[in-house]
Amino acid sequence: MILGIESTAHTFGIGIVNKGKILSNIKDTYTTERGGIIPLDAAKHHRDFSEIILSKALVDAGITLKDIKAIAFSQGPGLSPCLLEGIRFAKKLSKELNIPLIV
């Protein structure tokens, strides 16, 4: 059972896969009223919504964090501040759950 984190640009998402079957794919998108993506604001969005998206993904998949065996995360290309938030969240979960990161 692998949890994947997407954070390359305006969308923060978490997918959960077990033996090739997608159990959950939950995401939230940063938007602005005008103009394009503001990288630091998008990164803040990711930071603010990461736990919420994680909770929704677990409920959607019908599992708990104890069921996760590894964590994958987007490494690029993308906006650096956004990618860093995904990496930080992945590392935090990996450490808390004592499970490997897939790099």
C-alpha cells in the first residue's frame, strides 16, 4: 500500500494505491482571482491543506495510516516552493510512521 503526494504546482493531491489498484485520489487546487500561480502562495496552500487532504484520502480508501507501507512524492519538474512542501510532508509522514520514502 503506497501513498503518493503530488505538489508540483497549483494542486496538492494524495493518491493511495494497493497492488496496482487506485483506492483514493484526493486533491485541492490553489487558485487566484486574477493572474497565474504565485509560487509562495501555492506552497502555503499546500502546507495548509496537506493534513486535510490526507484525512480525506484515508477515509476515501477505507484505511488508516498504519496500512501504508511506503510514501512516494513528486520530485519535479515543478515550482520549487510547491515541491518543497510536498517533500517536507512526505518526510514528516515517513518519520512519524517509520516507513520508507520512494525516491
